[in-house]
Amino acid sequence: MIGKVFKVSVFGESHGTCVGTLIEGCPPGLRVDENLLRTELRRRKPGSSLTSPRREEDEPVVMAGVFRGRSTGAPILIIIYNRDRDSSFYEAIKDTPRPGHADYVARVKYWGMNDYRGGGIFSGRLTAALVAAGAVAKELLRKHGIRVYSYVVRIGDVEASVEPRDSPEFREAIDASPVKCPDIKASKRMEDLVRRVAEEGDSVGGVVETVAFNVPVGLGAPPADTLDGDIAKAVFVVPGVKGVEFGAGFRIAGMRGSEANDPLVLRGGAVVTETNNSGGVNGGISNGAPVVFRVAFRPTPTVRKPQRTVNLATREPAVIKGWGRHDPCIAIRAAPAVEAVTAVVLADHLLRWYSWEGMRSKILG
Amino acid sequence: MIGKVFKVSVFGESHGTCVGTLIEGCPPGLRVDENLLRTELRRRKPGSSLTSPRREEDEPVVMAGVFRGRSTGAPILIIIYNRDRDSSFYEAIKDTPRPGHADYVARVKYWGMNDYRGGGIFSGRLTAALVAAGAVAKELLRKHGIRVYSYVVRIGDVEASVEPRDSPEFREAIDASPVKCPDIKASKRMEDLVRRVAEEGDSVGGVVETVAFNVPVGLGAPPADTLDGDIAKAVFVVPGVKGVEFGAGFRIAGMRGSEANDPLVLRGGAVVTETNNSGGVNGGISNGAPVVFRVAFRPTPTVRKPQRTVNLATREPAVIKGWGRHDPCIAIRAAPAVEAVTAVVLADHLLRWYSWEGMRSKILG
Amino acid sequence: MIGKVFKVSVFGESHGTCVGTLIEGCPPGLRVDENLLRTELRRRKPGSSLTSPRREEDEPVVMAGVFRGRSTGAPILIIIYNRDRDSSFYEAIKDTPRPGHADYVARVKYWGMNDYRGGGIFSGRLTAALVAAGAVAKELLRKHGIRVYSYVVRIGDVEASVEPRDSPEFREAIDASPVKCPDIKASKRMEDLVRRVAEEGDSVGGVVETVAFNVPVGLGAPPADTLDGDIAKAVFVVPGVKGVEFGAGFRIAGMRGSEANDPLVLRGGAVVTETNNSGGVNGGISNGAPVVFRVAFRPTPTVRKPQRTVNLATREPAVIKGWGRHDPCIAIRAAPAVEAVTAVVLADHLLRWYSWEGMRSKILG
Amino acid sequence: MIGKVFKVSVFGESHGTCVGTLIEGCPPGLRVDENLLRTELRRRKPGSSLTSPRREEDEPVVMAGVFRGRSTGAPILIIIYNRDRDSSFYEAIKDTPRPGHADYVARVKYWGMNDYRGGGIFSGRLTAALVAAGAVAKELLRKHGIRVYSYVVRIGDVEASVEPRDSPEFREAIDASPVKCPDIKASKRMEDLVRRVAEEGDSVGGVVETVAFNVPVGLGAPPADTLDGDIAKAVFVVPGVKGVEFGAGFRIAGMRGSEANDPLVLRGGAVVTETNNSGGVNGGISNGAPVVFRVAFRPTPTVRKPQRTVNLATREPAVIKGWGRHDPCIAIRAAPAVEAVTAVVLADHLLRWYSWEGMRSKILG
């Protein structure tokens, strides 16, 4: 479960009946309908040559917690059915765990009872459930003027130069790019790279950047539930994450304090930071600057090139080759999922923030 | 609170009575005494020219949950009293928040009621509480043969080359270095850098690496409570963290799948990964390889060089200069704190793992 | 959510698409299939003259977390679809909250956005979701030899005399009674009373007793998560509960200590309590005796007799009369739900208990 | 831990260094000082012939989270030191668990490592920690006009007739009674009974009633976190509880629906319930009427009369006699502890309520 007040659970398997999400603690009155969900889900939809050739029909169904198109305050259940899938490949390889995947750890942890078809709960398909939950969280944030954007800033050795802006144009630029990169030039080079890598029967890693605008000063609940820590934990729910960094991130290790500190200045009467090396968070609390962070994604583990593994039935070395239908770069489809989990964490901390703010005038008198 | 079964809370202020930790859910029978705690606390003790010249006497006192030197199963309370401190500097600057610090966000979030002296709960002094909690967690892990080591691998532009080993010698090499770096050559250069930076009235960032050996396959509770996600969240409790990456980390974004995947091979009859680009975690679950991750620390925000800020009382621009007693590089003293929170998360997931494992033979029959 | 390790959420509305449950933290390898669920659900099925004349087809569908009939360790989603229902009555009364129901509080708390049809999430129909979750919990408990029985011991002024036994015959005696009361004579009188009350257009309250056999010594996590406290909280999830008491319960207020204390004696070499005034729990921890408690249920709030209320649209006094399809005594159908939530709490505490027990030999050496 | 937003943990042992509480999530700006705490603690202070002759000096010390007499928003730590105590009696009986106490279950659950002196964490002394936490919660509630009163309504066969009122006089009447019973006549008879029972070397049970005034409509978070369920769970943290009932409680089992339902009527333009059989809660949500519930307390387990037990060292039957310093009726000193945990639960749900209410105008527009 992600969140303590706005609480999101996800469930489902790649080759099972469905994936989906249960949202508990969502306030009443928010628009939640299939159109809204479909719009968000389409942003992670595969289909182009750059993502998996599978034709997924992500048809979300709202099963509970919504009445006449609005959240009711009761738990919200959203389900996205799976289409019939061919699981024969997975039967063939069920004793030979795919390197880089969770096959081996799942088999050990779940005593061999796990649904191994398509990675089961470890499938990237679970991100559809995250995106659905994020769609609801974003409706809540929208009421507060908070908007979140996630986009690809790096694939392999191609790095983009992105200046995020809180505007419909920026959103469109992200959505228009087949690699979710709003820097058109870089996007083109990324496309080329992904296509080349796919032809080689290989895959490639990437970096997703996220920015949240209009986050009020004060979200986060230190010592333990820092805003950055909660975001960091949540992004690891997205498959393939290997790192997360805020603001200047790892680069800050090479900086001097006099350079890394963000000076506080007045702008239009408001106290703001002049720079944003902190990524919008100090001491685990939002400081009013955009919350900015980057997430590193590993290359898709499944590749057509042969990979060494072990046959767990015979306990002998084995070689496995990936099967065709996988994105060569998971970072692309992961971007909307990172955006979604960020929205969920912000929604949770926004509600937690109001639990104090609502009492403020009564306490201070 | 960190953890769901082995649960750690920290409390206290830099210039208040004490800092400390409450540990709930710790099993009975573990050695918990002041000597044990003192040994751990000494590892974060300042005193050399490289860390703060303050002479802190970290005298831990076990207040509850321990009987005749052993944990009883009841909540454990450990307190570390503060020495008398001069808070006059903080009175002088209380309206001019220090850039890079949590001064400004704390004032807003806590409606001006926060203890601003020495950073209050945002002080690095809270890491003493984390280290105390970690000492108890490490006793639990020790019973299972799990050992955790954190050490500095980078300060500014000086990078170390460290080959972690699960041995007393490795521990000694860490502890012997004034910068907590077991690479002697790099340690020397780091020392020089830190000294030079201090003389300039500035500070510098760094990177702490952590490795946990002998973690059994299967720790982690996906989808939401991944092992890497829980570690990532916990490290943000340590002040000054700006990023965390596992295994190949951000470098993996530039890799091909065929290269990033860790082949599964047999070693002495056991299934192991040949490489460790995954950092010991797949799909949020430990895979039996050492759990390896790195944490980026910002430079100490307090520097002697002048910094621009805003006087919140007069709403006018202001300039502030740091006061003398601060570590020029917080990464050094943070290393034991990272080690401690890692131990806490592993202890929690170890106990959670047993909640299923204990039923295994009964269920599988 | 009920539970901390074995975690159960319920969702759904009376006149919405479905009700159901999400179970997180369930170990792998347990039998979970529609037959098992159907068997349990049948125990709360209405149809006789004593319960609602509605013909509910409680067809459970396992949507996630189960593979080849066994739990996988992933979140389990179970859905029970609602049949088409006539909601016209509820449209007519939506501004006149039914006394004793949650109509009024729901309207206020949920800002008028709640699904008011059939009580929405406050409907007794949610107990089907609880029973489904309980079916899974009972499979876990069964592996440990723990069995739970809930039955009616009182309806109105008719009190039963029940000597609970851990046997298939006892289970059958409960299931055979149309009022879930294993005391045949009392059962007959209860039937008569319920029928008479129904004819009067009224309803009647009752008491459900629960006993859990073979609970090992040591379940419960004081100070806060006591076993009795967690059970007490969970039973309030069942609609209509107004009280819960363990062992001698409220009667103990009139007793002397010398009489209330359960002497410890040896039986077959084992330490047991001679009496069970404590209801199997001391200090929040199971003591090895059967866990015994009783739950008081209010009469069904909906009655055909006229009830005074307020029209919230006009802000004028109003009178409302219940509509036909309601059980005259909710305690009857609530019994399986109480059994279910008890099983869930015991399953949770059993797994929590193993989180320590699994480490026992490693710690004590 | 009690609570999810306003979170209270208690710790400590009867014969250890201290008892105390850690409060996390408390908003800033509340008065928290030793005087306030002392006033509350005095209400559970023994000393008269009716309670234990021990002279406890409950000197609370605020250790963290408070600055200049006000809460800061950081975790609040309050400690109450124990006086030196004679533990020799407990050494003598450590192998012969006292019937009715938690001695036996503690020894089993905690593998013999528990602090058995004076009952360790199971001691009634922990209620001092609860009362301290409750004092802070009551400050929060006070800002909202919510007030909580707990008082004794029954001891043995003596029942009081109490009409609770939200007034200083009612508070004084409770505090003035040596048995915490505001019905003066009943109080006198209770005193006599307790004295007589004490002379007999026995103890006696009782019932504590609690009423909370001015609770707004809408507190409670169903399905799982009902307001009544959370209160029910919290009262089991107080030692010796065997039952809890709201409003008409168990009596409702004998009622008809037409009689049990609380009619909704208009009073001064407000919708209120005419009667309060529901005890101020419908569907797990406060309905605006006073929240009223009763808690059954067992007689003090320690009695001077001989009790049968088992010597766990020799595995032979044994007889044990209580030692002198115990309250003959724990219900009396438990009343302030019930009041305290009720305040904590209400404070938690009040803050949770604001997490939605704060967004209300933004969502509804």
C-alpha cells in the first residue's frame, strides 16, 4: 500500500484475469470515470515500433466507490481486464529463470506457488494499475492547482535537455513524443537508438525526470515520513527502478556548500529559492519550489540475445533467449507510472497536511 | 516510524534535553546494553579536525524494554542526553533562515512553533538516535549472520575504489579512516580535501556506499513494500540525502540489457548471480547477492561564506554567515547512520519474512 | 484495513456493481477457490422466512492472487457481483434518513456524494466480503489446527445455553439452525420470536458468541495491539454491533477477584486455566484457553412501523416506513461475518507471532 | 501505537526506570507542560484507603517535542520516573504465575526474558503513560470544544445513576469522589464495598462509563477504522478490560427496532437524535450526539486469599497469596486512563477528519 491517508493498493497478474487498484481514503466529490482513466492509460499504451507490439486494450472499469461519476468517500476499486494471452512460452521456461527478472526470487519467496506467466505480479503490466490510481490522485491535486509531469530525459547515451514548464504545451510535448521526451531533437535520436537496439535483439536503459508544480510549502512528515523518502519508496513500486535522485542529485556530492545551497530571495513578496539544487525539498519538507527528481531504469531484462541461467529442475546451467513482445526500453512506458505514483504520494501528503492545517486557526486562536 | 514489525521512531532536538529512539516489536533475548550502544555511537563521534570540533559525549541510557542486559520484547527506549549548549547564535538568526537548511520550511510547516535552535529535529544530531536503533537491529541481524557496512566512497571530486568484504578487517579499515573510507589512498586525499574546504570556510558533498552480506533470498514485500524502496525511504531520514541508487544505479541507464542482466550461475550447488548490477534486489526482493547501494549527500549547508537569505520578520533580503562548529562534510558522520537505518529495514523485513516462513512447513505439509 | 501482516480491505456498495475484498500478505500455497468461498458464503445466505426474502446469488469470483487454486503470495482480490436491484425506494427516501441507519452521518461525512441506495457501503451486504476474506483466513488457521465458530446465543429475550465444542457436529448444529443457534430448543423459540416480530413489522436484537479453539499461547502484541482489542475493533466492521465482551464480560464487574481469577492447573503436563473467565486472553495475549467473546447486535434499523425523521431537503419533520426486504434480526446473518473477522484477526496475529518465533532458536542459541 | 495521524506509543515497566509515552503527529502550538500533565496524573494517583497504599510520585518530565511550553510539531516524549521499589516479592514468585495476571502468557510469549517484576509492561502503572498522552490529546480536543469524562458507574453490585453533563461541576463531582463516581450516594456505598472487600483480602470488579461531548458529525473512517471500533481497541490497552459497549449496549439485544432506533428530530434548526441508544455512533461514524460507552473491568487479580497456580520451574501445583500493595478495585484508577485513550482516539479521528474537510471547499468548488 502506498500512502497513509490516501491509500493505494495494486493487484493483478500479467496473464491472470486483470490488474487493478484499490484506493482507500479518497475524499468525496472527485470526478472518477472511465473516460478520465482511459485518457491516462492511453499515455502508457504500447503499439508503436518503440514499445511492445502487443495490442493491449486497457479498458478500465470502475467497480466500487464511485456514484454518478464522482468519488463517494468509500473505497474505490478500478479493474483493467487482461486480454487472452498465450502463456505457452512461460510454461517452456518456467524452470529457467530469466536473468534480470524477478523469476528466481519469486520462485524462492513464494515457495514455487507464484504465477510465473509473464512475470506475474512483477510484470510491467502492473503499471496500468498505478496509472489508474494516479489518475484519481491527479484529480485531487488538480483541485489544489498541483500538476505533475514525468518524461524521459535519457535513453542509453542520448541525453535530452528539458526545461519543464507548468503548461498544456509541455504536457503535449511529452505526449507527442513516442519516447515521452519533450526535447524534440533528443526524442528523435532516442527513437533511432531504441529502434537500433531492438534490431540488435537487445534493450537499453533510461532516465525519467519528474517535476511537480505548485506544491505548497510544508508537505512531508519528518522525521520518518519525509516527502522525498515517500516518493523514493513509491517509485520502486514501478518495475525496473535502480535509482532516484532529487534536485542536483548525485552531482551534489561534487559540489561545495556555497554553491549547492539555494539562496532564499523575495519574488513578488514571496520567499522563494533562487536555484533548485534541493529539488524542492529541505529536511523532508516541500519548500515551495518545484519538486524535481530523476529515476534510473534498467534496460528491459528480456532480450533476444542468449542469456545464461540455471535450470532449477535439473540444477544445471542453461541458456535462455527472450521472446519477442517486449519493449526495448521500459523507461518510456514507465514515465506515466512514475508520474502516477508521484501524484499518489503528493495526494497523500496533501491530505496529511490538511489534518493539521484544518486545526490551525482553532489552535493559534 | 521506520518498519512495520520491527518499528523504530526517533525523537529529540539538537538543543533540547535529548535525542533518542523508541523501538517497538523487537524480539526478546537480544543483547542491548550501554556498552554495545556506546561502541556504535563512537563511530559517529566527532572530534578530529575533519568533523565538528564540538565535544559530544554520547552517553546512551536504556530507559525501558531491557532487563538484565537483554531485550524483553517490550518497547525499548534509548535516550542520549544533550550537553548544555550555547543557543545564542540561533536566537540571533532565528528570523533569517539558513539556505540549504530546513529552517524556512520548518517555520512555515510548524507555524513558527518549532525549536529552531541548532536545527531542532532537523539537526544531524538525530543520527545518534538512528545509530542507537541500528545497534539493536544489528544485534538481531547478527543472529542471522547478516552484516551491514557503510563507508564513504566519494568526497567532492575524490573517488575511492573499494572492494567490500564481509570481514572484521574491512570493518576496521572503515573505522580507522577519519573519513570512513576503507581505501587508504583515497582516504588520505579525502582528508586533505576536507581540510582545505574547511579552511576556505566552505563545505563539500560526498557519497556513502552500503553493502549488506548474507541477506537471504526473499526479503521484501512487493508490490508496495519493496526491499529497495524501504531502504530508499529510510535513508532519507538521514539529513542531507539527495539520491540513492542500487547496484549499477544511474549508470544502468546507459547499458544494454544483455550487459546489465546478472547471469544466474551455480556456485557450490547454489544459484547465484555472476555479476551484481541489480545490487542484490530483483523485483523488490533480495536475490541472495550482497545488497549494495550508494547514497548522495549534499555539502553541509552551514558555511562560513556569506549566504543570501530573507529576514522573515522584516521581509527584506539579508545575508548570513555560518557559525564555526559544523562538519565540513556531513557524509562522513552520516555513514554510520546510513548503516543503522539499513540494519533497521533489514531487521524489519527479516521478521516479516519469518511471518511466512514460520508457517511454511505447516502450509506445504 | 484489518490486520498488519495478513491485511484485509473490503469495498463495494449494496446497489453498486459488487462487493469484495482485497487480501494482502497472505502466504502462498493455501487453497482459495470459488467452491471454498461459496461454502462459506452460503452460511450467510438469506432466503428463509427468518432472513430477508431477497434471493441473493453470492457468486464469488477470484480475480487475482490465486494460481491453479492456490494462493500465490500476491494480493488476492475476490469479487461478489450484485444482482440488478430496484433502487427506486431509495430515491424516494434519499432526503429522509432512516433512524438507526448510517444515512444521516453518511450524508454529512461524505458531503452528500455517497451512494445512498441500500445503505451503500453501510449495507449488511458488505458482510459477504468479510465472509470471503474470512474463508481465506480460516484456510490459514486450519493449517495450524485453529478453528473458529460463531453462533447466536440470544435473540430478544430468548437465551440459548450452548456448550461450544471443537467438532464437526458442533459446526453442523450451527449451520442446521435457521437462526444459527446450536441449542435446538432455543433455536426453535428464537425462530418463533423472529417470525412474530416480522409479522409485527418490527425487528429484534441479538447476541453472537464466538469461540476459537487451539489458539497457541502468545498471540497478541501489547501494549497497543492486544489480541482482544484487535478482535474488538474488527467486530465493529460488521454492521449493527453495539458491544463486545470477553469471557465473563460485563458480569465480571460484579465478581470478586478470588472468584474471577482463572486458577492455573496442570492437565496432561500442560499448564491450563481451570476456568475461563478471562475468555482466553490475559494482558492482551492468548493464554491457550479457547478465546471466547460475545457481540451485541442492535435490531435491524429498517422496520415497517413508522419512524420519525427529518427531511433534509425541506428541513422539516418527516415520517418514514421501512420497505419489505430486510432481515428482522441482523444478528443471524452477522454470525458468519463475526466468525470471519475473528479468523482474519487470528490469522494476522498468528503470522505476527511467527515473525518472532521464526527467530527464536537463532536468538536463544 | 494508538492512532494513525495523532499516534501514541507507551513504554516502560512497573519496576524499571520509568514509564512514558511518545506522541507523533501532534500539531504545533498546544500547551504541553509539566503542570498540565501533573493535574491529569493526579487524577489517577493512589493514596487513599481505597486505592493502593503505595505513595507514587508521578512527576512527568517532557523530554522532547515541546519548546517554551508549546508543542512544536515534532515527536513529544514524556517520561514519568519510577521510585525505587522493592522487587523481592517478585523474585520469590517468579516461577509461580499469578492467576488472572499476564505472568504466565508473558513468560511464554517473551521466552522467559520479560521483566516480571510488578507485572512489567502489564502493570497498571502504564496507565500513567496513557494519562500523560491523554492530557495532550485533551488539549487538542479542547481547542475544538470537545470534552471527555470517564467515571465509575458500578462496583460489584453497587450501581450508580449518573446523568452526565458537559460542565465543570460534573468534572468536580467525579474528581471529588474517592471512587470516581459522581453519584454521591452510590459513591458512598461503593467506598464501603471496596473497603469491606479489601478487609476480606479480596478485590472487586467495576464498570467505567465515558461520555464525549461536542464531537462533530462525521468522525470515523469506515469500513475498517470505525470510531467505535477504534475506541474499543484502545480501551483494551488499559489493563483489566473485559468488555465495552456503546449506547444501549448489550441491552439492545433485547429491544425491538422500533424502540432501539433513535428518531431524528430538529432542535434549534439542527438535526439531532432524540434518544441515544446508538451511543453517538452510527455506521462507525459520530452522529453528533454524545459518544457514550461503558467498559467492564475485572477485579484486581492480586488478592490476599490463596490462589492455585503452577510452579513453572518444578512443574508442580502451587499456591500463591497476593502481597499487600494493590488497589482492591482497578476500575477506580482505570477511569482516567479510559478517558485518556478515548481522548487520543478522538484526537486522531479529528485530525483525520480535517484531512478531508480542509479540501472540501476546493473540491466542491
